[in-house]
Amino acid sequence: MILSTTPPRPTTTLPNNTSEHRHHILQILTQCTSISQLKQVHAYTLRTTTSLDHPDTLFLYSRILHYASLNDLDYTFKLFGHLQNPNSFVWNTVIKACAYSNDRKSEAFLIFHQMVKNLEPDKHTFPFVLKACAYLFALSEGKQAHGVALKLGFGSDVYVNNSLVHFYSSCGCLKDARKVFAKMPERSLVSWNVMIDGLVKSGEFENALRMFEEMQKVFEPDGYTMQSVLDACAGLGALSLGMWAHAYLLQKYESYLDFDLLVNNCLINMYCKCGSLDIAVQVFEKMSRRDLNSWNSMILGFAMHGDVDRVFRCFNQMVSKRVMPDSITFVGVLSSCNHRGLVDEGRRYFDKMFSEYKIRPVLEHYGCLVDLLARAGHIDKALDVVSNMPMKPDAAIWRSLLDGCCKKNADIEFSEEVAGKVIELEGSDTSGVYVLLSRVYATANRWDEAGMIRKLMTDKGIRKDPGCSSIEINGGFHEFFAGDTSHLHTREIYEFLDVIEERLKSAGYVPDLSQASTVDELDNGKRQSLKLHSERLAIAYGLLKLKPGTPLRIFKNLRICSDCHNVTKLISKVFDVEIIVRDRVRFHHFRNGSCTCKDYW
């Protein structure tokens, strides 16, 4: 039977509530292609069935409700309201529809609450409820659902537990997620995938990779596992493991890679963040199809490496292929302008967002523009942007202004005022604003005030985030802190640092003491503190342990200081080695005495 605009009629007379009648309606249901046709089937069912309490009638309505939930949530609720004694399938269908909706997820828990009052939930109920709670970060409601699940004896159900692990990790409660995972009497591959993904999304990349190793003892990873592994490698800069993951995917899922956008996008992101931009481009160019995320991943990758020319080319290619940019696209474009100090281009793209693409700038876009102007020395223009923003500036924007003051010898009084704004928003117990203000004083050679800031930090018990750098050697990571003496090869490293310093002196190196710790009163002390910055320890170890000609890949938690930047340029020339440094802001590629950032970062 083909549905039309008129209500469907049976080809033969069927007794009400018989299996033939039920099968006939179900057959019509499968032919529905719109909500209007579904309403015809609903009307026909009303006319040709008896009491709603009849089991066969309830079954038919549950199927109609299921089809309605896929298309029209309002109509679903109307149907639901007319059922006198809905079974668990009906309740679950409505809860699921809310959980998967765009704007009514909060109603999933309300329906669940009503269900508990009227009917005992089954094991299929909880994954839908917990999914909605995870999306809404509704920790209290999710914990209540967890309590009900335990009370009803679902504490050992693998599907319920998988949902609990996802819920807790999504809400940032990794301790609780780990507890659920540890107590699971049975784990599926999904269980491991959810736990690993939770660790990755919480930034616990090393723990995620350790769990991945443990998982391989019992399960073979699938595509979802490898996506999390790739994200962990991106976070750590673990290129060797990332390349192994890529090879594994090619071997196991070669055809799968041809069409799976998510995997390819993860590969692009991983290679970009591990410093292998050329391989990221190869992955991108081999993709048989691309979505907006593919283009954004590539644009953000180019931006991260300061390759602004390729950012602009990629943006233009994307638009020419009728892929419209979104908010994330412009974050990449604006940040690339920022890395090169391209003020006019940055302002042009900022204006273009709304004028051509109707994308309203959000706080992150304004942050990019303010940072661009401030770092280029246009403090007054940056302040004008802050004053005219349609939303209240956050601490990050004020910090951008203060950072610009550090670089451009800005007015001390103004810098102090900006620092006060940051403290007002963040509180007086965070180290970042004090460090920036001390740099303002140091840049102006006002060492007494810089020392007072450090003393104030000491008196308040505020500690500066220690510089930390890591380097990958033969697949293993070696981590160094500033002044670190804990490494197994410390003596060897420190002896080689002396060798490096002597060769740098011969090449004309003069230290920039403004970047040294301001608590060192003597120049010798300042020179020593510079020499022991974390990236220099990592570079020394890399030169000792890697084969000549092998690029050094350094990953640092803070922005590289100007003295270390100068030193690394010299080392790349004196030792004829390529050094790739990813700091908190961007990548620096040092080759033959120069850096791709062109000394602007």
C-alpha cells in the first residue's frame, strides 16, 4: 500500500486486535515518510482498535510513538499523554527522544522521575537518562539515577556501567568514573573505550595511553579506541606512537579510512600537534571527502605553526568549494594573523566574519583581536576594542593587554591598572598576573619593583608554574623541569650544558637577563638560572642521545622566553640540527640559526 494524503484503508476487513490487524498497521508504519502520514496511521489505529488497555493496542501505540519520537517531539508528548498505562518501552522511548533532542535534554530526567513513581525502570532506561545528564553536566541528577540503578540491581550490568563511566567522566568526576570502571564485573570493548576517552578529554593523556596498553591484553582496539589514542598522542606530542596508530589503522581498516572523516580529522590534528605538518597535509590531500572539521583542522594546524600564507590559501580553497566557514574557522585565521603580527589582515577577517558570513564574534574572537593589537604595540587600539565589546571582557583578554605591555615598554601605571583587572576577575591567588607584572618591571629595568612582586608572591604562598619540557627519545618521553636534577643522566646533561655554553659564547651569544628569575640579584645567578631552563635541559639530552641529523622535538608547558629562543636558534646552527619546539602558544621550527616565527611570538 502506498500512503497518500488520504487516510490509509485496509485492503480487506480485519478483526480488531488480531495479529493480522496488528501486522497490517505495522506494515503501514514502515511506509511512513513524514509526520503527516504518521498522523494518518494514528487516526486509522484509533478508529480500528479497541481499548487502549489492551496489550495489542498498547504495542501498536508504542510503535507509533517510537516513529513519532524520531521526527516530532511535541507530537510524541501528545501521544504519550493519551496512554493510560505506558510500559517501560514507551517510557524509555520518550526519555530517549528527549536525550537525543537539541533543546529538550533536561526533560529526560523529569520524565525519568515520573517513570520511577509509576513503573520500575529497566536496564535500557539508564543509558538514555545518563546521556542527557552527561550533556547537561547534571551531576546531582545523574547521581540520583545511579542510586536508582543500584537499588534495582543493575550495578553489574555492563551497559548501565558504561553509561555511568561516560557520565562521570563527562562531568569531570574521573575519580568516580574510575571507581565504576574498577568495580565492573564484566567489561566490553566499549567499557575500555569510554574510560580511555574520558581520560583523554580530561587531559590525562599519559594515563589514557597506559590504559590503552592494559586494554590490549584483553581486547583488540577498534576505530573508536584509535581516535582516543590519536587525541592522546596529540596532547602529549607523542609522534612515534601516533605514527604507529596510523599504521595500525591502515593495516586493519584501510577501506574504513577512506570514508571515516572522524579518523582522518584526528590524524590531521595529531600530526599538526606533534610538529609534522607535512604529513598532516598528506593525510588531508588523500581524503576522498572532507567536511568542515577537516578544513578547520588544517587551518588550525597551519595557524599553530605560524604558516599564515597556507592558512589564507586553505581558507580560500574551502570557500571556493562551497564549504562555509564557522566560528572555529575564524579562530584559526585570526590566531594565524596574531602569530605574524598582521594587524590589517586580522581586522579585515574579523569584520568579514559578520559582514560576509553572518557569524557574530564571540569572546574568543575578541580575545584574538585584542591579543593581535596588543602584541603589535597598538595598546590604545586594543583597549578601544575591549571598551566596545558587546560582552564583559574576561581575565584572558586583560592578560593579553598586560602581555602586550611587557613587550612594548608600556606605561607602568597603566600596566598596574590592567593587572588589577585580572586580579579582580581571577582573584589574588593565581601566579600568572604577578609573573606578567614582574616582566613589565624587568623590561623597564625596574628590578626593585620586580623583586617586590616576587616577594609578594612568596608572602602569599603563590608559586609560579614551573617550566616543564619533554622530549621523545626512541618512543619514550623524558620530562625536565627548570633546574631539574632528578633525571637518571643529570650529571651527563649538566656537563654537556657547559659544552653548549662554551660553543655559544664562541658564536657571540649574549644572554638576555630580563628573562631570568628576578630573585637572582647577581648577574652570574641570572645567567645560571637561564642556563637551566627546562627546554635547554631537554635539548641537551636530545643532542646527547639522538643520532646526528635527527630533529629534536621539544614540548613546553609555558611560552618560550626570548633568551631561550635566541639560544635555540644558535644551537640549531652551531650543532647543525633542526629543533621543533611547541610552547604554550605555537610551534617554532629552528633551522640554521633562524626560526619560522621570524622572532615574533
